[in-house]
Amino acid sequence: MKHTAKLPAPDPIAQQHSDKLLQLIFQTIKNHRGWLSFAEFMQMALYQPGLGYYSNGLSKIGKAGDFTTAPEISPLFSRALGNHLADVLKQLPHADCLEFGAGNGQMAVAILQYLQKIDRLPSHYYIIEASAYLREKQRQLIIKHFGANQNLVIWLDQLPVKFSGIILANEVCDAMPVHRIQFEQEEFVELGVGHTDNQLVWLTKPVTDTLLMSRCEQILPLLEYTPYQTEVAVQATAWLSTLADLLEQGAIYLIDYGYEANDYYHPMRHKGTLRCHYQHQVHNDPFILIGLQDITAHVDFTALAETAHQKGLRVEGYQRQSDFLVAGDILNLSQQGAPDPFQQMQQAAALKRLLLPEQMGELFKVLSLSKNVEMPRSKSADQRYRL
Ligand SMILES: C[S@@+](CC[C@H](N)C(=O)[O-])C[C@H]1O[C@@H](n2cnc3c(N)ncnc32)[C@H](O)[C@@H]1O
């Protein structure tokens, strides 16, 4: 399998994993008469049991992995988020939390330690995790901090039928499979995956799926440049729609990198927002390092907010990550305790990464959604007008 010379070569065991997954993808393409939608390919590359990027036993998140997320940078992120949660838990005492895609489990631990400290623990902290491997990592971390007999954190295999409380997802929407489309000569085509000579290749076909077509029609007025390639996150909006149905009362926080529609479909992004992360390097070829690299797409927050609104959720706020964390009192939190000078320097560096616009402060946004609760901190420096 080819891989770009600039990227570090995988070790032989990782390469074997990758080759095995690639053969399975070839076979699946054959079974689908030579064409797999990009969303189906991405599903396999990331989540194929035992082989996909999130399902195999290789390090992913943090220094030893491929990318670092905000909860891994500093627990201050989770504590500031904890202050937002505490406002909601005050209105719904004994309600539950439900985190999707908890990664290594750092955010769950830091949130729970903080809520315990301020006496606002939820009744339960549920986790739904697509990767069996990460679920096990989370379990080990929870045992380390809360003991083997704890019954606060519970992993669910499927969505509850009804839920009251707080739903959280940090960098999960960007990891959901997307369709790829191209607009050229007044026509949308879907970009899918085929293979020739033992290599994956892009193939196009007319858009036939009605849901995908209706999303194409929605974004058409925004496209000012052709040919225009972009991603459509049908799965993320369907997921949010399901959450809206099951939420009886409570709040949803979606934290991710992305833009509102006007910025998302800007001519500057005419090649789309698909990105691959491998050992802290970023590139845009999803057909290499299969199962060894993360594949993501930026989030279209307008599409999520519209879905939420249509499904009866209130869009409470749309904030830059920096504004959300400042509203969660991150600056005061960073003053608490008496860290030694080295820890102070580490903390200052972490704050810079989380808050500065050229780091995570501006690209990352928080969409706050509610049903019958108030989310007061989500109103601070709110940018819903951009959606
Ligand atoms: C980029 S990682 C983020 C991990 C963690 N939230 C963090 O901030 O460090 C994406 C996570 O979402 C999980 N995931 C993706 N789609 C999911 C889904 N539909 N349901 C539950 N987990 C999902 C992945 O397995 C992984 O744990």
C-alpha cells in the first residue's frame, strides 16, 4: 500500500492490520458492484470491528497517538464545562449525564471529579462509545479514579428510549462518516470509492439518495465556485435528530471544530474539509494508511442547529470555544490551587492552546441545545446570528 514519503512509515504489525482492512474494503467494494459511498468507506476505515482506526488497539489520542483533544490538554477544559453542567444540574437535581465518544475517558473523569467537589454530581454518568478498544481504556481510567465498585459511570450499548439530563459530545460529530459530493456544470455528483490495481480510487456517480439530494439543494445557493467538493454529514444530523426525540428534558452540548454554513461553503474551501491525522501530521488523502490514521470532516453547525430547531430543541447558544470556556470561569479555575512554577507554566501553555484564536479558541465551537431548561452561560458572547 502506498503512503506519502513525508509521513512516518508504520511498523510491520500496524502495516499488517492495515493490509487486512484494505483487503476487506476491496472485497466490500466488489460486493457493492465496484462502488462504495465515501460514508460507507469511512465507516469501515474508522469503525470496522477489530481493524478500523478507532477499533484496533493502537494509540490514538494524546502525545503517543495521532491528535490531541481539549480534555487531553488540560482538565481545566472539563472543569469549565463542568460549571456549565452544574447550572443545568441545579435545575434538574439527580439528572443523568450521557457522553458520546469519550475517547480515553479523561473528560468524564475530570468532569466528575469537579462536579463532586462542587457537590453537583449527576445520578449516573452514562457513556456510549463506538470503539470497544476505547471503551476498555475508559473503564480502566474510571476504575483508577473511582474504584472497581463504582456505579456512577455506566456504559450503554445502545441509546436509551427516553433521557432527562445532559448529553455531551466533544469531537464526536467530526468523527462520524460523511458523504462527499461535487458540484460541477450545474450538477451534483457523489464521490465514492472504487479500486483499480490494488489501489483505492475516487469514482463519481449521480446523487440518487433523496436525503443527500435534499441537503445538496440546501447548500446550492451558497456555492459560488465550481467545481466545488464538500462533505455532507447525513449521519450526524440523523443522530442529533434521534437525540432530540429521546430527550425529555435537559441540555445537549456539541463541541467540535467547524463553521456555520456561510463559512463552511466558502470558495476557499472548494476542496472540502476532509482531513486525516497520522502521528500529529495532517494531510488530506484518506486512501493511505487505512485503519492507521484518523479521518475527519469539519462540522457544519448550521445544519446541526437547523436539525435541532426542526426537532423542537431550543438553540440556546453558539459560542467560540474560548468564549464558552471563559463563560465557564476557566480563568478563575486556573487560579485555584497553588501549582508550583513548573505547573503554572504548563497551565499557561494549556490555556493558550484552549483559548487563543489561532489555536483552538476560534475554530472550535460549542452548540448548546435545550429542552425545558435554561443554559445561562451559553448566552455569553453568543454568535447564533452567524448560523
Ligand atoms: C476524536 S475522538 C474524541 C474523543 C473524546 N471525546 C475526546 O475529546 O478526547 C472521537 C470519539 O468518538 C467516538 N465515536 C464516533 N462516533 C460515535 C458514535 N456514533 N457513538 C459513540 N461514539 C462515537 C470514537 O470512537 C472516539 O471515541
